[in-house]
Amino acid sequence: NGNVDAKPDMALISLSVVTQGKNAAAAAKSNADSSNTLCAALEKFGCKPEDMKTTEFSIYATYTQEKEPVLTGYSAVNSLTVTHRDLTTLGKLIDLSISSGANRIGNIQFDIINKNQLMSQARKIALEDAKQKVLLYAMTGGFQLGKVKSLTEAQTYQNYGTLQRLAAQSTQDAAYVSAGTMKLSISISVVY
């Protein structure tokens, strides 16, 4: 096994605008207005259009929760997944989103933009770990190793919190978000 810990440097966040209306057209119009306001604010904040992706758009009827359901109107939902590459401003992005029309926020996922170098480092650690173990078994068992017949690899990424406040979010006016630390792991199996 080879493990490397690293701080995330990007986040994916889901922002949704949920609106209601007496009919489907009214709910859709209200949602379009609020969603356009949100997207314009995100772009002004520095989010690129290619970093904003629609992940849901739906309109559905709403009913009372009685014995005989009665139609009360319609709801429209427009959800975006936004890729944000400056974690020091993530709290401010969340606050801006709320003040610009997002009324459902969730599913923040932290990641590392370029994992390749870190994964190579984990591979080296995993291979060195495998070599040390197989040599110990060979010496202890009194046998010699042949050539490697196969090598398989499995990768995992695990995010765990360290409860560290992001640098620019030390002010009281930004949402508190903790990126924590990611563990990038490589497990290998070597057959001789």
C-alpha cells in the first residue's frame, strides 16, 4: 500500500434554485429569472461559464397532504454544479449564491486538480512496501524470487476533515467550509 495526504485545491458544489408558481409556466418563468440572476452573479464573482453545468431541471405539480390531494401549484428546480478553484473564497461564493437566488445548496465535494504527481508518489511507496514484504517472506521462507508475472493496482481517494478554517474565511461574514485533507491511496498486488 502507498498513501499520500494532500490538501484539496478545488471544490464542486451543487447550487439549486427552487421556485413555485400557480401554474407550470409561472414556476418556470420565476425560476428562469432567479437562475439567470444567480449565473450572472457567479460570473461576476469569477466563475467561468464552462465551470457551471446544469445537473437538473424539473417542473412538477405540488399537492396538499390530505386524504384527497388538492393541486396547490407547481415547483421548478434548476440545479448547477459549479467547479470552484479558489478554496479561500468558497465561503464567500456560498454566501453570494444564497443572496443571488440559490435556495438549496449541498453536496460539496473537494478534489485535487492535478493528482498525477501525487498518485505517482503513492505508487512508488506502494511498490517499495511490496518489495520489502516479499523480500522478508523470501528470506524467512528460504526461497528465491522469480520474475514478476503480474502487477495489479487499485486506487482510492478519501477526504477527511481536519477542521481547519480556510484562510480567507476567518471573517464572520463568510460561510464556514472545511476542505480537510485527502488521502490518495494505491494498493498493488504483485505475483512472482
